[in-house]
Amino acid sequence: MTRGFYIGRFQPYHNGHQTMIEHIAADGEVDELVLGIGSAGDSHTVHDPFTAGERIMMVTKAVAEFDLVTYVVPIEDLDRNSVWVSHVQSMCPSFDLAYSNNPLVIQLFEEAGIEVRQSPMFDRDRLEGSEIRERIIDGETWRDRVPDAVVEVIEECNGVERLRTISRSDVVERWEARPDEASD
Amino acid sequence: MTRGFYIGRFQPYHNGHQTMIEHIAADGEVDELVLGIGSAGDSHTVHDPFTAGERIMMVTKAVAEFDLVTYVVPIEDLDRNSVWVSHVQSMCPSFDLAYSNNPLVIQLFEEAGIEVRQSPMFDRDRLEGSEIRERIIDGETWRDRVPDAVVEVIEECNGVERLRTISRSDVVERWEARPDEASD
Amino acid sequence: MTRGFYIGRFQPYHNGHQTMIEHIAADGEVDELVLGIGSAGDSHTVHDPFTAGERIMMVTKAVAEFDLVTYVVPIEDLDRNSVWVSHVQSMCPSFDLAYSNNPLVIQLFEEAGIEVRQSPMFDRDRLEGSEIRERIIDGETWRDRVPDAVVEVIEECNGVERLRTISRSDVVERWEARPDEASD
Amino acid sequence: MTRGFYIGRFQPYHNGHQTMIEHIAADGEVDELVLGIGSAGDSHTVHDPFTAGERIMMVTKAVAEFDLVTYVVPIEDLDRNSVWVSHVQSMCPSFDLAYSNNPLVIQLFEEAGIEVRQSPMFDRDRLEGSEIRERIIDGETWRDRVPDAVVEVIEECNGVERLRTISRSDVVERWEARPDEASD
Amino acid sequence: MTRGFYIGRFQPYHNGHQTMIEHIAADGEVDELVLGIGSAGDSHTVHDPFTAGERIMMVTKAVAEFDLVTYVVPIEDLDRNSVWVSHVQSMCPSFDLAYSNNPLVIQLFEEAGIEVRQSPMFDRDRLEGSEIRERIIDGETWRDRVPDAVVEVIEECNGVERLRTISRSDVVERWEARPDEASD
Amino acid sequence: MTRGFYIGRFQPYHNGHQTMIEHIAADGEVDELVLGIGSAGDSHTVHDPFTAGERIMMVTKAVAEFDLVTYVVPIEDLDRNSVWVSHVQSMCPSFDLAYSNNPLVIQLFEEAGIEVRQSPMFDRDRLEGSEIRERIIDGETWRDRVPDAVVEVIEECNGVERLRTISRSDVVERWEARPDEASD
């Protein structure tokens, strides 16, 4: 039995992620896949609008269609790269290999002796999360870029309105949105 | 659609938990259940021997037999009772009611306006976790008190040996086991 | 102009505190007094039932009767004794002397070169907080041991019921109450 | 009895804030007002030069002229937007409505079911804090933009010199000022 | 070239530690030794009276007599056993083996694949730290149980008086000494 | 006996640092020097590529040639400027004066009443750390800018490859490298 690991912030989970996991499922390289939700404690910012709980819903519903046992695990930041691999390992079911094209993730896993698989395909849609968030803010089409389950989650939590509201902090005030920035 | 929430440390997940969740599944009160793994950052102590990842495995495998959609979510401690409910809510898919017999959990959820269901049955096996850990340490029978999936997880991670080894810190040295207590 | 500093957990603020501050006000040693609310982040335990906000109300209303300018400042724990004085100084208006009979507080302030005034009177009611909490739990008389303003605050936040509910965690389960102890 | 809440970093507290609170006092909408001092743990940077204690002094002295009961409460950052409202609520006397024009604050309070009042006037001077800090650094006039009490506090803590000194870190070294950046 | 690792809290560093390191130096098993100072952030309690800086002085001066290259490294607690080994490894020069008789340290290092050497001798004086602290508090002889360099460090920092003063918190008040326990 | 303090991030330790310490040693102003390693918890980023342990090796080996007793002490960030001096003092052997040209360090030490010595020479190479890291990334010559001992440490930990790998995160993805940024 082989178990793989793949991490993303999933802000939101989109078709690029879905294609990647479909590919891993089809490959048959792993029997089970752990999906880590990075920066789990962050939410309500333009960079990280959705809570860990909302992202768990997005991912779980979207991957249900694949013939692959999955574990969806929120990973809070420790802000210490040197202990990050141990932190991930303690929070997740044990895994045999990791999928990533992120250079830092590759470096950290390889220093810890964990095999990393890269693929040009994994990279293709990497920046789409940022573009989808901008499309939501600007009122452009975005629903065709995420699985249907993700549309549902975003609508249930009023995510479009939330993202537009908090984005006004950034545009007008030109600082990173924090609630205690209310009045300088 | 109704979603419930139930939290435990699951050190380890045992038949008392299993009966409780079977009961919730049979009741039909909820369509989905979020299972929070408390004190997710704690491990390798007599009180909390297993990592969050190991406990995710125990719970996920054990509840697979029920006809109930479940989400297994590790919850790290914030050590601030006053923000605990918000922390849980941000980490978990949204839920409509909570199951608990713990007075503090009941108090915190009720102050936050969340309905809590109690049951004499939930209480029955509350202290069994502690007893099972002592049985593992003392070499007494314990496998009949947990689901088969839990036995497998504990054996795969050499949990019996781990628990016995770290318990020697407590017995001989009479302090709470911490690695930097190595030499006073 | 001279400003003094006095810190307590105020769980709850009681007549012993009130007498002490009355004494400081009458003495005329200081023109202004900073009242630090210690362990500000703790609440909803038998040892620390009330939030910082509730304690701010208790103290502010109770000292309003004195002819003394006061500042009521919540102080969150840093859990580092060696930086505790700096932490207090950064959170509070600057002060010239501290009132305390607590040996650790005396030691830390004196190592930092800050004058500490002790008095047998300050000590007299030191343990009353613990006794008042037990009286509330056990249904004995306690209202005569705190200023009227404190009775009001405790009743407005349903403090009697809160304290009784969470105390059941301790009695029945014999562990320190934490919400994730819900089920072991 | 109605209590309002208003939060700012108050770096420093200036005439824009003073006008706003005067307005709230005159309105008669609230009987009492909680003034939260945001980012209370930050100090000694160009963005946040003053300690929480210094800011408590500024605010308390400045609002003394209004016929309004006020509570001045430092709020340390938790860096978790999803628990920020609970954190504020635990640190402050309970309040019925919040005043803010900050989109993130509005979003967080409204998701928590707390009423927020906005006003064009609240917004007018929002960025003045940044401009006043630059004026202090550049040696331009700034005393006419803050209440007299604030001038006194800044002069007592040698705030002008402090701000000018630490601003040289930013200008010359083009990095965010931190003490351990001493030598790269 | 082989480098070893040995950790203790060193509250204070005593003859048991000195004998152990003398033994390691004489053995010739390692060319260099990293000495980790555990719980580096703790000080000013009866359990941990001395700061990391004071303990660095004790250890460095005491081991200077041995023909062994040493590195003395304070290790702050992370309170996460599962990442403790990575934390130690990131803070210390890389090492090939660890010396310990502490069961938890052994377990954590062995799970991480690091060789641990035990010895009956290492154990002999393990609890002496606690006894020496009690002797200092009670005014009994203790100077013959620590290297001369340690006597000097303790006297320079007025350690005897500090320990006696803070011990009165424990005896009289029967609570864990914390500065904000000043008044309950 | 006089002891000085000098702090840097030492990413990496280079000839500018070496010249400065040579100068301090030659001056004879201090008998002993504490070398603080700032941001000790940071590693594996382009700004902070090396762990505290690796930097301890660099500094210890490089300063061995001077006739000066040194203590090399990693200092983790607390992210609270107001308690930074106390934090440094608790982690380090006590010192009488500090060497720095960093305006914030000067300000913080002087507010705490600690003498600071500045020198034009200290400033000269301040930004060289950043340039050396860029030279390593770009494949330009850098070994002539650091002591030989530093070259050895960087090569032993495969520092050149590590820095080049993680720098690709920044270039391609235009975000601050964090492992959980793997996939947006």
C-alpha cells in the first residue's frame, strides 16, 4: 500500500488542482492520497479568503468523484521551515512520497529524505488561484474554473461578497488588511 | 441537511467512541458528522501518546463502516477558552449542533448560541481512554476495547512500545515527560 | 506626579482588593494608579472563570468611588518570567513604584530596579479569591465579600451558573478543564 | 444602557479620532464607549512607534473632556482573523454595536452578527496617522493635528527622537526594522 | 570527525553533569560535543531558577577544563514533542549520536533514526538538580555538589537570594509561582 | 572584566563581520564578547538560508583565531520590540556594552540604559550579506568574501544548492517562499 501527499492553500480549490489529482488517481502510483490544506489558520484576506473548514468542504466534495482514498488535513503554519516536515508528518497519516513543483517544498522534503515527484503538468495552473480571486473581486466569470462543488461552498458562505468587501481594504487603504488597522 | 460535531482526544479511539457514533448514525438526527481530534499538536506523552496523523487514521478507518458522511479534523490547542468555539468553527465544515457531555464544552457552545445534545450514553466510557493506555503500559489485554482498525494503526506505528518507553519517564522520574527534562 | 502599579487576577475583584486600593488612595503616596488584570487571556476555568472584559468592568466600577485617577489594563501572559517586567511596562502607562506582597513579583521588579512597597495589610485577603469561587460553586453566601458593582457584573454575565457548570468538569473528571478533553 | 466599540491603532491618536468620538458622544447613541487599542504588542517601528501604555495615556487624557463613560483596552494581535471578534469580545466590556469604516472589521463583525455603523465622517482622516508620523520624522509641523494631551505624551516619552531614530533603519537599510537585522 | 549531543536543563549544572562529560571526553567516542540547555526560556521559578544566559556561563566555564571542543546552545521549548528533534537539529551544529537516559528523549531520537547511547552512570545523579535547589533554599551545604565555576555564577547573579525569595511563593501560597498571581 | 555584545543574522557570516570582531578584539575594550545570532528560528529562505546551528558553526570556527573569549548564542525572534532587550539579556551571559550601528538596536538598548558603541567601520559592509547571497544564487564568486571556515560550513550543508533551489520560488512565483504556498 502506497500513500502520497499533496499540499496547497486551495484559495480556492480549482480545476488545476482537480486535474492534478485526477492524474495522480489515474496513474495508480498511490493507493491513498493525503491532501494538506496549507495556511489553515488564515482567512478573510484577499490572499486567503476562505477558512480551513470551507476549504475542507471544497476539497472533500470535489475529490469524491475519484476512485482514490483521500484524507483532507488542515495544516496550521508554524513559521519555522526547519521543523515544517516534522509538523506535516505529525498532522498527517504517514506517506511514502510527496507531489510538488514548489522549490521550497522540494528542498525541505528532500533534506528530510522524502521522495518528491515533479511534473510539468503540476505547474501549469499554479497561479490560477490568484487569478480566480481577482475575477471574483472584479465581477468577471470564474465559475467555469472551479469544480461545481466549489461553487456551492463559495455561495453557501457568501464568499463572493466576503472577498469583494475585504478587497476594498487593500485597494483604498493600501495596507495588508487587518482588523486592528481600522483607524490609524 | 444537518451536520453535527463531536470532539475527542481519541488517545486512542475506542469502543466507547464507536458506540456513540454508531448511535448518532442510527438516530438519523444528522446527515453528516464532523469529528474533531482535540489537542492535535500533542503526542509522545502518556496522556497523549499518538500523533494527530495516527489518530486521523484510527478514526477514519473505524467510522468507515457507518452509513454517515464524516469529516475528521485535527484541532490544535489555542489555550484560550474564550476563542475556542470560533477556532473550532473556522477549522471545521459548518455544523448545526454539537454532541458533548463535557461541562466546559457545553458551557462554551451554549454561550456561543450553539445547541448541544447530551446523553447518558455518551458519558459511559469517558474515562476508558486512560484505562486503555494503562493496560497497554502494563501489558494487560486492551485489543478487545478498541475497533480492529485501531489495533492496526497502533501496531503499525509501534505504539505499544512507544507508550511503554515514555511511561518510564513518568514512573521513575515523577515529572511530566518532556524531552528537555533529560538531565536536571 | 507619582504613578503606582498594582496587579491581580481579580477572579473576582473582592473586598480585600477594594480595601487595599482605598488604602493606597488615602495614603496619598501616588496620584494615579495602574491596575493590571493578570492572566487576561484566561477564562472559563474554575481558577479563572471571568474574561478580561468582565474583570475590567468589575474593577472600573468598583474603584470609581475613590478619589484617584486609575487605568485598568489587561495583561496577557507571556509565560516568560525574564521578560515579564518589560511586557508590563510596555502595556501600561509608566509607573514609579509597584505594590505587591507576591515574592516573585517583588523579585522581578527589584531585579529590574523598580521600587516595591509591601504591607501586611496587602496580604490579608490574598487567598480570598479562591474561597469566593468555592462559595459561589457550593451555593454559600459570597455577595457580602465583593463590592456591589462586582455582584452586578457577575450576575449580568451569568457568572454563577458558568462557574457551577465548569466546576463539574473538575469534580467528575478529575482533570483540568479543557474543551478538547470532551472525550478521551 | 447601550455600549459601543471603536478600534484604532492610534499611532498616534489624532484630531480625526477626536472628532469622531466627539460625534459619537454628541449623538447620544451610546451611553458608554469601549476604545480598543489595536496591535497593542507592536512598538518602536515607523508604522507603530508607540507602546500600548503610551497610547492608553494619549486616548484616556484626550477623551476625558467628553461626557461619555469610556474604557480604553489594549488588544494584542492574534493573527487569526477568524477568531478576532471572539478575542475582542473577551478582552472588552460587552458592547452592542461597533463603529468602523474598515471593510475587514465590518465583514468580521457582521459575520458574527454584530451591528456596525459607518459614516463618511469616520473615513475622512483615516490615513492621517501615517502622515503625522512622516511629519514628525521630517521635522514638519504636526502638533496642530493632535489633541494637546497627545503632544504631552509624545514629548514625555521622547517620541519625536524615537521615531526619527528608528526611521533611519527604514530609509537607509530598506528593510523592515527589526533589532536582529543589526548586521546581515 | 564525530560530534555528540547531550541536553539538560542544568538548573544548576552540577558534579553529576561534570562527571558525565568528563567520561564522554575520556572515552574518545566523539571529537566534539554539543551541550543543549533545555527549557531555555524558563527562569525565576523554583523548578527553573536560572536564565539561559546564566546557565551558558555555568556550562562553558565548567567544561573548559576538558580536552573537548564544545558548543553550548540554549534550546527554547516548542511544546510539541513531534517536532522536537527537528527543532534541536536546526538550533545545533549537526551531530552523529546523542547521549541520554531519558526515556522520552531516547524514544524521539530513535523514531528520527538517531543513535542514542545510554549508560548507568548517566543516570546516577539525575535528580540531584532538584536536591541542590532545595539545599540552596533551606540553607544547607550545596557548594560541594557543583563545579567551582557554577558557585561563582550563582553568586554573581545573587542566585541564592533569588531562589529563596521565589520559593516563598510556593510555600506560602501553594500555587505555581507566576507574577500575575500577585493577588487573587 | 568587561563583556560586550554584538548581534547579527550572519546569513552568512562574512569578512565584514570578521573585520569588525578583529577590531573589537584588538581594541581591548572588552575581555569577552557575546555574539548573538538573530532570527535564529528562520532558515531555508533567500533572506535567511542557513539554520542557527549552521551559523553557530560559521561564527565559532571563524572567531577561533582571535584572542578573545566568545559566546555564540542563537536568539529566536519574539516579534515584540518592547521586550527584545530583556529577551536578549535572559538568553546571553550578562554584558556591559553593545556594539551596533543599527538605529533600532541603538534605540532599544539606549531606552534600557545600556551603552552602545557605534563606528563608521561597523557600517561599511552591512549590506554585504544580501550581496553574497545573490552571488551564490547567480553563480558568481563569493568565497573570497567570507572566512574559509564559512566556505566549509556552507559546502558541508550543501548550502549553495539549497540557496539556488529555494531562490527559484521567489523568481518564478513572486511570493515569499513558504512551503504551504505549494499550490494556490
